[in-house]
Amino acid sequence: MTSIVARAERAVAIDRVDTAEMMRHLTHIARYVKLSGTAEEAESLAYIRRVMDGYGYDTTLIEHDAYISLPGTARVMAGNTELKAITHSMSQSSPPDGVTGRLVYVGDGGEADFAGKDVRGCIVLAEGIATPPVALRASRAGAVGQLHISPHEHLHEMCLSPVWGNPSDQTAANLPTTVACTVSDVDGGALREALERGESPAVTLFAEVDTGWRKTPILVADLPADPAAADEPFILFSGHHDTWYHGVMDNGTANITMMEVARLCAQSRDAWRRGLRLCFWSGHSHGRYSSSAFYADTHWDELERRCAVHVNIDSVGAAGASILSEAPTAIELTALAADVIEKQSGQALRAKRIGRGGDESFWGIGIPAMFMAFSEQAPGKVKLRHALGWWWHTPGDLLDKIDPENLARDARIYLEIVDRLLTDEVLPIDHDAQIAALRAELDKLGGTAAHGIPLDTLDAAAATVLKALSRARAGWPADRVNCAMIRLSRAIVPLDYTRGDRFTHDAAMPLPAWPVLDPLRRLAAAMTGTDESKLLAVSARQARNRVAHALREATAALAE
């Protein structure tokens, strides 16, 4: 079928988004509190499976062991006053009489905030929503507790583990060792002010957390373009199903959007050039992406051979979610995202890198990814970690926070993007932009030449890849170009989004763009001739070799 026909069918299918049907499904699953590994989660997922079966998808339920942490009750005593508080996933449980320690203010909890402070045996007081980096710093510094000050009156549930996916024998030591709680801005501000006055408020943290291994589900729904083609490429469309509380926006609307996109795409299956696989994850909120990481590890070979693109979805359709220009997207998929978002909403997408989070467990394999949290709120007085509304990760995430028109708008965007990935003759992956970004990063590292590590050969190799890619697009048949582009992704994406190991998962901590270049960046900033520079040069040479090898693999993928 020609691309002209496929595009005509897309225009019709997008207009068929059924808002009423989406809200009916959403109202059903909104009744469940979907904690990872619980009976309510299983019941909600069973409903989704029945619907997907009805749409003609081949569904499979995978149950696996996951290290899950479910927060229980918590309270904070400041002197004789009890403060309203919550604890967090992966916090330690306190002993029955709580954890008491000297309170030490650490600002935002960055490395500089901890520097020079002795917090051994103390409770650190930190600004903002609880995060893995602060938990890791507090644990390594010997604190016994951490108390977070919410930016407003609402207390947001969080998972504190910096370990991506299930802990292993290599990573378990990085799990938090502190008792962690969060209080409101008013209560936390009073403690901060007491410290500023030179007082030493007596603080005790009480927390109950149920942490351990339990069975959790993954629902997989498959529909191939050609049932007889066992190894055909496929598009992975995924979102987490587990929730904090009822989690209607996060992530009920995403699950419903996945279902609606699956329904409509299936109606034009005869135009598909590759298959569609949907995965509904557990363990996102309570296991630090345990299901997607497990799936990446156990299906590594198949994903490496066949998965062309990963489309992620989280927190769509909220009331007041008017901002679509901030949707995070990989460089090589930004053109696709920008085209569809502008067409469906009139908004111009700002190039925004995907952060280290949100079930993006497939970068090591080399799979390009687009989106995480999607439609956002306009900037307000309170700056949250994500601009998703005050109700994000709170009991307030209920049906009344959903705008059906916004939900349908977001569904149309996802529908057109997924349909293009399924039906475009040539995969809409812009490797030219991605490799140009790599060359720009290499250009910033001219200082490495002074240390005896010139990078001009890497830039030349990247230029060779671009020329070969241009020749391939101009002269090869579409199927051959698509196969080459998938192989090219396997070489370049791990450079862009990981520290370079394709078979493990980097920590759930912030990473810069092109993190494999960090050793070269450190060397470029060092003074030449020093012992430090000689140490840094060892890692820098290894980083250069890693990039050179990846570019050689990319060139091989495009060889005549």
C-alpha cells in the first residue's frame, strides 16, 4: 500500500477518537488503588486485558519477582507537636520509638549542600520533593533520617531508590539506609526558621514501610503487521499501570489512551509496515521501574533485533494541561513529535531532552525513545518536579482532575505518532540530527588535544556516517534503509543516553547529554601535566575508544 493511501487512512482514524468510550474505561479503572503486586492492581489489569483481547490483540500476562516498597503510616514529632507527614517508597522503617537525631539543614540537598557538613547520626532537613539523589547523599553521609519540606501544603509520594529496576548483588548497597518523611511547607519552614535562630528542635521520625520481593504483573498486547513474519520490526508503546492511590491521571489516562490508540490502529492494520506491541508495567511507582527493567533484561535479544522505537506515555489529559511544547523527546524523534504536536494543537515543540526516569529502560539496548510525562500545566507560583498539577502523587488524583477534551487531544497526538511509526515507508528517525548533536559535543572538547588525545578522527568518523546515511536514503530500497537505521540506533543511542554499558541499567540519577563523553569532558577541563590529568587520561582514552567503536558499527550498518 502506498504512503499516500496510508496517510489518507491516518487522517480518518484520528477523527475517530471516542472520548465517551475512553471516559467509560477510565471511570472503571479509576475505582482501583493499583499498588504494585496487589489484588486491586490485578483486577484493574484484568479489565484492560479483556478490552485488548476484544480489539484483536494477543495478550500475555507475565508475573515476575520484583523488589517492591509500599509506604505505610508516618508521623513526625517536633518537640511535643505532631506534624502531618508521609513516608516514602524505599525508606527504612523506623523502630517503634522512632528515629531521633540532630536536625541539620542541607538546602536543596545537592552535593555542595552536603559538603563540609557532618551529618552522621543526624536527620537532614531538605527543601523540596523527596528524590533519589538526596537519599543517596544522605545515606552515604551517615544520616539516620531525612525530612523533606514540600513546596506547598500537599505531600507527594515518591520512590527514593537510586537503583534502576530490581537491586542486584552489585547495586543493593545503594538502596537508602535512612528513615525518610515529608512535611508541608508551613511545618518544614517552621523547623528551618528555628535552626536559623540557633535553636535545636527535637525531631523524631516514625515510618512504616513494607519492602520486599513480591510477584508483580506485566501485561503485553501484541499485534503483528504480518503474522507470518516472525522477526518483523515492531513499535513498543508502553506506560505504567500501577498508581499512587487511585492515580486517575497518573497513570489511568495513559492506560486508556494506549487502549484507544490500539483500537484505532488495529482498524488500519493492512497499512502497517511493522507490528505494534503494548506493555503495561507494574513496579514503576513502588519499584523504580522494576517491570520495564526486568522486561528489557529478559527480552534483550528480541528487543535488540526487532524493536524500532519506544513510545512512552504518562499523565495525559488533565484539566488545565494546556502546555504541549515541553514533551521530552530524543533528538532523532523530535522532528516527528514536533510535526504531529503542531498539527494537532498548533503548539511548537521545544527541544527538550528526556530525563533519566519514567520506564525508559531500553536505551542500553539502543532503542530511540519519545515522551514521558506529556501535557503539562502552565507555570504557577509553586514549582513542582513535574508540572502535572498539585494532585500529582497525592490522594487528589481523581476523576475530577481530568478534562475529556484534553484527553482526546492527547490521544489524537499519540495516535498519529504511533500510526506514522507503523505505516511510514521509511521510519521517521532523524539520525542526521542526532549525529550532528554528537559532533557539536565533540567540538566542545578541543581541550583534550593538549593532553595527547585529539578527537578529530571521531569527528571525521561521524561525518562519514552522515555521508553513508545520505547515500543509503537516496539509493536503497525502504526495507534495507529501515534495517540499517535500526542497526544505527543500536550504535548511537547508548552513547547519547547511557554511560556505555548496553547490558546493565545506569542508576536512577540525572545524566548529562552524551554521558559517555564525561571522561573526556573532565580531562578537557584539567590542567595539563598534572597527576590528576594523567589519571583522567586513562578513562578518557577508553571513552574515545567507545565512541570510535560505535561510529565504526554505525558505518558498517550503512555499508554498500
